[in-house]
Amino acid sequence: MKKKIAFITGITGMVGSHLLDYLIKNTNWEIHGLVRWRSSLENIEFHIESINKKKRIYLHYGDLRDYQSLIPAMKKSKPDYLFHLAAQSYPLTSFTSPLDTYETNILGTHNILEVVKEHSSNTICHICSSSEIFGKVSKENLPIKEECSFHPASPYAISKIGTDLISKFYFQAYKIKTLTTRMFTHTGPRRGDVFAESSFAKQIAMAENGLTENKIYVGNLNSLRTISDVRDAVKAYFMLVTVKPVFGECYNIGGNQSLTIKEILEFLISISSIKKKLKIIKDSERFRPIDADLQVPDCKKFKSHTGWSPEYNYKKTLNDLLDYWRKKIKKNKNYLVR
């Protein structure tokens, strides 16, 4: 039987690198990844030997915004499965860089699906949208179902609506085998420090090492988030494409535990070695102009179809996130507070 081939955009990011870990451990698939020329390989450093020896893992250099750069990668890999995870994924950053966000997320999704259409049309394509597309949802509409209307609260959310609709369009117009996920908050080791809970963990780890004053700078602490672990997320993505996939469908995916940002912060402080010394400081630059403040998903559709359910609880996830930052800062103390 021919070995399956997966192609991951964003393979060096938090989710992409964890998906690589999962596929290496749980399958015999050959894995190809798209890498920008300037991308750090830190998140996949444990696989560098296999990459150098071309042992199951192959990297292709290109940029989602440059269609021509994607053609050689798709021609060489001819994947059975595409996991389109690459994006400008920071909502707050999207307010200061909206055009870059639109170009990366909307044009980038168009380009990757167009190159699939032209050069690998039988590929099963997972397109990663976002729960941010739902935006500001009233309490009466919780939990959020797939049919909920879009109320984007950031340029990032607008770009992900574009991603979502492009995925649907390529299925309807060209019969490309797309599956769209709207993943709610997922975190864990390797989470970027521009996200609230990872920023808190990083600031705590820096304070524990005496690198900063014992202050944690925060934005809006009232938003409600349903937390899941990135390791549960990548298992969900694997099951999405392998458990009787229904092309053209979209799915909400998320955890079982909902917390305010304040509760997340308080838990991280509670497991710090200097918890009694830490002070919380509100920083106006960390507030979004508009916030999607109620993010609670209804995941029945995905769970009933695949049998997936989260295995990690938020305490384990946040412990691992803080330990991740402790290890990084012990190794390299030259980090900025952000």
C-alpha cells in the first residue's frame, strides 16, 4: 500500500509543529512542510536530523502570497492531505497591519487552493478558519453553533471569513475536497507571546528569573474563552481528514472548559514560585478596539461525526505553557516584555 503524504503550511508554527509531532508518532506518513525563507526552525528542532537525512520529513521554501513559489512544492509532494495552518494569526497585530493580514490569510488561502486545483486536485484539504469569525456574540446565542452569523471584531476576523468562504467556494465551484475548521482558543507549549495567556506565562517566567520587575502587563481580563490544548487540536485535525470526511463541511472545535482571561491569569500566578510578589498592571496598548468577548463553542457536530473529545484539562495545559517559557528563558535570557 502506498504511503500517505501530508503537506503542512505553517509547519514551523505552534500548531503545525505539534501536528508534525503527532503524525511522526502516530502514522507512517511522509510529511512535507512549507517554510518561509526567514522562518525560525526552533519549533521543529527535534526533527532537524530527519529533515537533513530526508527521512519522512521534507521542507519546501515558499510564501503563500507568491503563487509561483507554491507550484514546485505541490508538484513534488502531490499530497493526500493538505493542512493549511499558516496565517497571520494575531488579532491585535491585525489592527496595526490589516493589509498584511488580508494578503496573507485571504490571498494565501486562494493561492494554496488554486495550486491544489491545478497540480494536485485529489488532495483532501483542511482549511483552518477561526472562531474569531463569529466575533461579538450575544449571551442568547451561546454556545456558538456553525450556523451562527459572522460579526467580525478585528481585521484578522475579517480575513478568516475570507478564508472560510474561499474554502467553501473551491468545493462548490471546482469540487476541491475542502474541510473547514473554526477552532476556538487553543494553547500550550510553543504558543506565541502575542497571545494573552502566553504573554502572561512569559512575563511570569521572566520575573521568576529576575529579568523584570515583578509586574504582569495585561489588557482586557473580562473576555470569556473556551480553552483547549494544542495537542488535542492536532488530533482533531488528523481525525477530520481520516474519519469519513464530508467535503464542503465546516466544524466548530474547542475545549470543554470556559474561563475568563482573568481566571487564566490567576491560575498562572497561583503556580508561580513568586506568586505573592507579582503585581497586575493594566496596559492600554494591550486592549483591542473591539473584542470578541464571548467565545463558547457548540462542538456537537464534530464530536458526533469523529468521536473526538479533548483529553487535556486547562490546568495541565497552562502548567505546560509556563514550563515551556521557563525553559526558553533559562536557555536564553534576551527576551523583550510584550
